[in-house]
Amino acid sequence: MVRSRGLLSVIVLLVVRDSRANGSPSIELTLTSPPVLHSDISFRCTTQHVELATVEFYLNDDPVARVVHPCGISLLASRMGLTCSKDGTKLLYTLTIASFDTPDIGLWTCRNYVGSSSYNITTRYMTSHVGYVLRRIGEDASLHWPPMLPGIQPQAGLFDPGGSSLMVADFANGVIQWGDNLFQSIEFTGNLTQGLVSVVLRSVEKTDNGTYMIVHGHLSIGITLVVIDTPARPVITEVRRSSVSGLTVTVKGSSSSKSGAPSYYHPEIKYHWNHPDQQGYATSKDGRFLTISNVDCQGKTSLPVFCYATENASDNSPKKHYYPHSACPHETTTKTSGGEGRVDEYTLRVIGFVAAAIAVVMSVPTYIYLWRRRRGIGSTVLPECCSRMTDSCDGIGEQQRQRVVQFCGRCWKPCVNCCSLVGVVCGYTCMCCCGLCVMACTQIPVCEKFWGRCCQCFCACCKRCCCCYCGDDDDETNPDGDVVTNEPRGNINPVNFIENLEMMDTEGTSAVANREVRVLRRSVASDLESALAALRSTLTDGPVQLQIRRSDIVTDLMAYYEEPDIVGKSVTVEYTGERGYDLGGVTADMFTTFWNMAAPVYFRGHEALVPFLPPHRLGEEHNFVLLGRIYSHSTSVLGYVPVQLCRSTVMVLVYNDTKVSEDVVLEDFLSYLDELDRELILVGLNDFLSLSSEMLEKLRELFIRFEMGCVLTQDTFKSQVVNMARNELCIKPGSLCELMRRGIPDAHIESFWSQVTLDELDILYTFLKPSASKVLSKIRASRVGRLYHEEARVFSYLKDFVKSLETDRLELFLQFVTGHRTLPISPIVVEFVDLSGVQRRPIAHTCGGVLELPSTYDNYGEFQTEFLNILSSDEAMRMDLL
């Protein structure tokens, strides 16, 4: 009998599981129109993943309507109407109340066997609703109400969406009485003598959204603030397909509002479609719908279309792409006859349910262990922290220990006494931690948030404790229980392209054009950051430790990338024979050095590189699969593209298509050429008739060198150059690009490379190029306030030195200080040390971009000579400081 009962229970569970196979059941009641007296209002009850359920509506505890599946409506009260509809897995029941009045005020509820959802309308109703005010996050919102009648009622109260009093306008005495719990930054801008009430909410946040009401006598007048946010990334679904006169497919974009607004605000989301030039198919746009015709189903792939959404004046949502060729019919590779080899769908669901149940049971002990461990961390982390730090303090001199006390004099003293290297002053916050953790922990802004609290973290990068304290010596901990975490590679920060836009060149344009360029670039940069974040999210495992010989970095790294799974892992690097500890700087230096060494071996080009392999080295073709793997993985780890491949070549690599627009191919080709060849081509393009006989002869030699045997004429010169460029950048490297493409995981293509547009590549490459002015804007002195005389002198030497560097040496300087040859994300912090004699030299800590400079230089000549010697020395790039 027990066995029979157990079987029955399993059957019941499986039936319930089958009815909810696609998600958890839910029910929600929302108000779909402002609750204005004497007007029609509507409630919507939405159920999801629920079938065969009866839904009932209540006002307080009294039933007012009932719906029996599928749509058997029973109305138990007058002035009401009810409709049913379906949207995918959602069932929508809309209850309309005609001429909403005081008897309808109360707690409204919709209920089924899953549960219930309520909406309280006891205090949030109005006599009139003026309308909606739409503002972006951070903007000011002005709310203006119609004129009041002070003679009838001498006072009017302003209430926020939660019902709290913001202010009372006293018309009789001409004064404003502000509420006690005033959290918003609010300013009165009306005129009391005229009965005008207006306010400005400063720098609104999403939590400020809702209906603000003026209560004046029997009047309750509302204005609804909507705080606009970027819509969600659209979902593209196929809605129609036709094979008449070639394949035609219609797709639909669907997004959702993420703005802060009441449920009765109905967002207006617009859908935008774009696609590359010369895409090989025709398109027709109709709002959220896009019809794609003449799709070539014979090709292996197609250039994607992109969809993004906007809501009123919001920023563009992240883009979603769709490959038209994915709608082409594909032959089935495996055929089965009858039921042979086929698994029943219900059986699969049963297996999935059983597997999920086992996983839940197995996870309970792990969860309990982690919960208990977390409970114990608060009381043990500080002693354990200092204990572990003390272990790392061996060999640290008294001078360095005194520097810790000097910098972190306000920090928790037991922590200060344990620190092995340096404490970093961060605004008003002083953070100290073990030397191996210092750069990782200084990235955590938690101490600024919890001023006067003690915040601890266990650094996942170096397996050490870090602590931060800037209050009195008490035992107070974070009251909110926030957990501070470090990602496995959290010390390499994502590049913030938006913050660095002001340093990108927009010279030579008018002020208006400059603003337009900045607006456009900000939108593109936002898309780029989203795509890079999606690529970075593919690093789900690791970190894996790489042992690299600096002298054989290309060979060693390629050996690691023979294993395809490495692209899903974060990495840490240890150079053989060097003592540097990797908190991000060593990894960045390793990838930078690898591409510097690999570029002349496997690529050619001046400012833009193209894959190249001479015929006598065809046996090395497989290395391009590894190069593709390293190219994509290093981008996900570093947060930017570490090597500047030609844009046209990237398009070939990603889309396997050579139909890149002429302007792009021509611009890329000029970057590919060296300076002399580029000048020749530019003269021919701009003024062909001005070419001298000697220049024409050099042009002929250039054309022959690129296998273009043709007569040069003014009419055909540009088209000949474009053909030569397309052949050199797209056609010749096509097979090598295909090999590199094989090395890039599909997840990387899906999340990043297929999303990247030419505009985004421009921003990536613009960010890659450092200049003296950009680097100078990143240099900061570690000590706040006036520098000592000798420190100020050396600091000026450093700035003059950076100004004097050519591009190649400037990139070498950046690699020495930060590990990258690109513009650094964080400031370069300069600290001054007292080194003289043979010990005098600049010392760089690449993990945090810290440059230690001796303050003992007497003149610029000494400084320049020693720094140039450092940069030209191979030993200077070794990671030999812990």
C-alpha cells in the first residue's frame, strides 16, 4: 500500500510538472489607467503558466466578477465589464469599472488556485490627472499644477507617490512648510500669491517615479513622473516565411520597458533596424516588423540585421542580431523510421524533472555549509586577516612599514600593523591591506559607501584577506550585510569607453558637429560596452595558471591554446624566472608582448594588420586557428581588442564576406600601407594630374608589387586602388581568416563579434592609440596637496619626458608602467621614493599602474637618460617585484 501511494504521488507530481513545463505559475494584478474619480478605469489580472484555472475578482472581501476557463464570464456587480485575451503563456483578464466612484475605493484582488495579487486604491485616487512628465535618470523634473483657489481653501498639500507629505503651501501667509521625511532634492518654483504650485525635483532616480498629488480641499490633482531608462535588448522572432520567388522572411522585434513608472503608464517603444551595406538581400521596415527578401540560401552565411529599441528620449537598447540565412530550410541529417531511436517528449520531461529533483537534494548540504561558513566569517575574518598578512610581512623593511602607518594613520591599527606594502588614500577613505591584495582591494568602493564601518574581503586573486577601516576603533561591521566579492579576474577592469570619449579626437569640426559626434559616439560606445560585457561573461571557469617563458612567449602561449576549453577560463600568468605576482598587470603585459612578437611573424601591415603566411611556411597554417582563439580570448580578458587588425579583414573573419564598402576598404588600405606608399596613393586620389613622372613610376612599381598590372589613368585610378585594396585586405587573407574564425568559439561570435559594427571598431581602435596629451591626463601624484620642492621638480621632468616621446616609445612607456600599450583605464599614480646612487631608477607596479620615481634627480638630462635606458632594456620589462 505504501508503494502504491508513493507511485500515485510521483504521477501527480509529474502531471503538475507537465502542466508547468515552461516556467513557474504566477498571478499579478495591475492598474492600467489612472484612478480618477468619475472616469472609467481598468484592472488587468495576468496569469502565466496556468491553465484550466478559475479567476475571481474581489473588492475588499466581496466577489465582483468570475472567469471560468477559457472565458466564461460572470459579473456580480454593476458598472463592470470583463474581457479575456492571451499573449503567449500569459492569460490576460481586463476588468473595467465605468464611472469609478467612492464605493469602488478599496482593496482590489484577483485570485486563482496559484495565489492572489492585490492593488490598494484607498488613498491613491484622484479627482483629475494632469498628465505625464518624462525625464531621464539624473535630469531635473519640473511639475506644474493648474492654478489653485486660495480664497476657497488657504492651504494645499503635496504628496509623493508613496503618500508621504512633501510640503504644505500656505497661500494665506505666503510660506512653504516642508515635510519631515524629505528625501528628494526638491525646490519650490511656484507663486503662492497667485495660487500657482510648481516644484523641481533635482537629479531624479528611478525610485522617484510615480504620481505626485496636490490635495486642495476636495480636489486631488495628480501628475505622474516617468523616469525613462534604456529598454531591454530586443528579442527577434520569425513570424512569417515564404518561398515564392526566393526566400522571404518576416521577423518581429520585441522589447520591454525598464523605466520607473506606475503600471498605468503605457510606454511607447520604437524599433530601429539596420544592416551592413551590400548585404546581399532586400529589406522592408514596418515598425517592429522587418521583411527580408531575396535571401541567398546557397551561401554558408549572411550578414546579420540588427534591431535596437528606444523609449521616447532614452538611449538605444543593446542590439540584437538575426542572420537571414538561418530561415533557410536545412536537410535533416538523421532519419528515423517509425518509433525507432526516438525518445518520447513526455519521457524527456520526466527525466528532466527527476534530474532536477536529484540536483536540489544534492545541493542542500552544500548550501547549508556555505551559509554556516558565511555566518562565521564576520567574527573570524579580522584575526584571520591579520594572521595571513603577518605571514606575508617577512623581509619588509621598517621604512616601508612606516610608510604604511603614514598613509593609513586613520585606519584600524591592527590592520595597519599587518600591512606589508602600502595603504592607499581613496577620497576621504583610507584602505590598507596585504601587499599582494592592495591593488585588487583598492578597486572596491565599499568603504566610501559605509563610512566609519569595517569592510572585509577575501581576495580571490591572491588568496589573502583584505580589510578596510576608517572610523573609530570599535567592532562595528557592515549593518546591511553586503558581501564584497572579487571576480577571478576582477582586477582587470572593463574599459569605460564613454568616460574616455572626451579624449578621442574630434578636432577640425564645428561646435555643433562636435556635439553631434559626441552624441553619436556615446550611443555607439554604450553598445560597445554592452557587447564587451557579454563577451566577458563567457569567462565562467578558472583561473588557469599559465607558466610562460618571456624569451619563448609565442611558442609557450600557443601550446596552451591547443586546448580549446581555455577560452572559457580566466587566466593568471607567471613568467619563468620572474617573481612578479599577477593581479592583472602580468596578464596584460603577457598578451601585449605576445601580440608584439606574433604580429611581424603572422601578419603584415603598417597601422592595420592583415593575416599573412608566405608559401614556404604553409605548414604553419594551424597556428592561425590558435591565433583566432588567442585574439578572441585576450579581448574577453582585457576588455578591448589588443591588436589592431584591419577592419575589412575583421569583417571577412566574422562574416566570411568580402563585400565591404569601398570607402572602408580604401581607408583601411591607407592604414595598411607605410607612410611613403600612403602619400603616393593620396596624391593620386586627390590630384592625379599633379603626379610627376617619378611619382608615376613609383606608383607603377607599387601596383606591380601588389600584383596589379594595369595602365594608370585619372578616370580609373580610384577604382583600381579599391580593387587592389579589396584583393590585399579581403581576398588574399580569406583562407587564413577562415582558419582564425575556426578558433573563435560560437559563444564569442554570438555575444560579441557578430554584434560589432564598423563604428564600434573605430572607437576600439581610437581608444587603442595613445597620445602624449591623453597619457598626461592620466598621470596623478599619490599625495594630495602641495608637493615638496624636489618632488614637484621630478614630477615636471616626467611630464616633459612624456611630451617628448614618439608613438613607439610612448607605447613602450605605457607597457612598462601598466602592462598595456594602450591608454590606461585608471590613473597612473606617481609616488616619490628616496633612492640614490646605483639604486636610483624608476620602479613600476603594473597591477595598479603605480610608478615610483626617485626624488633625487638634479636635472632633466639625468632623468631622461636613465628613463630611456630603462625603456630600451629587456631586463626592465621583467616582473621581478612582489
